[in-house]
Amino acid sequence: MKIKVLGSGASEGFPAIFCNCDSCIKARKAGGKNIRTRSQFYVDEDMMIDFGDDTYYHSLNENISLSKLKYLLITHSHIDHYNPTIFRYRGGYYATELYESVLKVYSTPTVKEIYENMDRGKPMDEVKSKIEFNVPAEFVPFSIGDYTIHALQAIHMKNEKCYMYLVEKDGKRVLFGNDSGYYPDETFEYLKGMHLDLVFLDCTFGLHSYGINSSHMGIPENLKVKERFYENGTADDSTVFVTHHFTHTCGSTHEELCEETEKHGLLVSHDGMLFEL
Ligand SMILES: [Zn+2]
Ligand SMILES: [Zn+2]
Ligand SMILES: [Zn+2]
């Protein structure tokens, strides 16, 4: 499996879109891995995880033809993960090609509800644009193409079910673990004995902690997840852990984050980071 991190930042981006705090000034000046667009992943050139504000930019930057995308997994309705206007441009005079393949979308109930109720969030010609929206149940694996997908329960929004996705292919397993605070017991239990090869952890707060009950995590909570994964047989020394989805108020540069996380055997994601399993 080839996994590319298209965006590694939180919802406001890093530097944040309207912010001029010291962190954002530093990030703008340093550039490179300190520029973090909104979180998105690209898997084996036919699957994406999330479809937020920077999807168009990522498609240009990474030379991705979105019309050829087959599978899309959406974690929740925050706009950095699902911009409800993008589908409008797949069809009608915005996209005049006839699609050979159906774009299969898997999402939470709320994301589907938003899609269905948003007149301008749907393609102009729904028949020709071939979008199929599905809502998988959590903890019930399903197959699409050569993939097996598991929707897992995240802890993120009070009034909305939010998913994380475990993607399996060719004997390898990747957990796309954002957005979420410290995982619920049900998720840890489900993953018991299921060895993961690559794990992306929500690390919105960077080196800071806002406690175990927060809707996001920092390194201290990431380490607690890692520890429990080891105890449960979900991870061992061959598992690669990657911290991800950073907000500007975390106050650390990419280099500062790397320095601290390396001590704990974690990597720090950046835009354009590539993994081959
Ligand atoms: Zn987010
Ligand atoms: Zn800032
Ligand atoms: Zn979110």
C-alpha cells in the first residue's frame, strides 16, 4: 500500500488562515514542512480519506485526477474533513466527461444527511456523475475492491457520530486515527489482537495536553494510546506511529515536534510524506 499525507494540519491550517501569532509568523518564514494544509490522505491512487477545503489544492499539487478516484472515506462533518460544496462540481457543465466508475463514498450518518439536504452540494446531474453514498456501521468490516475497511468509533463531537478508518490491503493494516481524543474502550477492544502496521494519531495539541477527555490529543495522550495498543497486541516494535493534524496553537515548529517525538518512537507527519508498506 502507498499512503501519502496530502495535508497534515488542523481545520484552520498551519499557519492559520487569519492568524499572525508567533507560531504562524515562524511557520510562514520557515516554510517547507512547517506549512500544513488541512488533513487528507491518498491511498494507492484510488482512495482518499476525507474531502475538505484543500482537496482542490492537493489535487493540483500532487497531480491527482479526482475524476478517477474510486473510494472516499469521510470521518466527520467538520469542514476540514468534508466541504459540502465540492461534489457540486462533479457533473453538469462543471465536469462534462461521462464517468466510467462510480465514486463510492463512505461516511457517518451526519455527513450523508448534509449531502442529501444540500441542494448545491450535489452534482448538477446526479445520474451521470455516479456518486454512491454509504453509511457503514462501526465495527462491521466491509470490502471495497482489494480493501477491507473498518469504521471505528472516535471521540470527537458531542452530538455527532465520528469515525476513524482502519484500512487493510495485501496483509497490511493502516489506522487513520483522526479526529479523535483518547479512544473509547469499544475501539480499543475491537482492535485487540489486530496488528497494525501504520498508525496516524490525532496530535492537534502537539506537545501539550488538554486531558484524557478532550476531543483531540497531544503527545501525552498519543503515548497512552500507544501503550494500550502494545498491551492489547494491536502494536509492537514493527508498528510505525505518526503524529498528525497539528494546530498553530501547539506552538511548535516541525523540527521541535520531531525532536520531542523521536524520544518516544513517534514520527511527525508533514504535507507530502509518503509511506510504502
Ligand atoms: Zn480536523
Ligand atoms: Zn497562529
Ligand atoms: Zn474535527
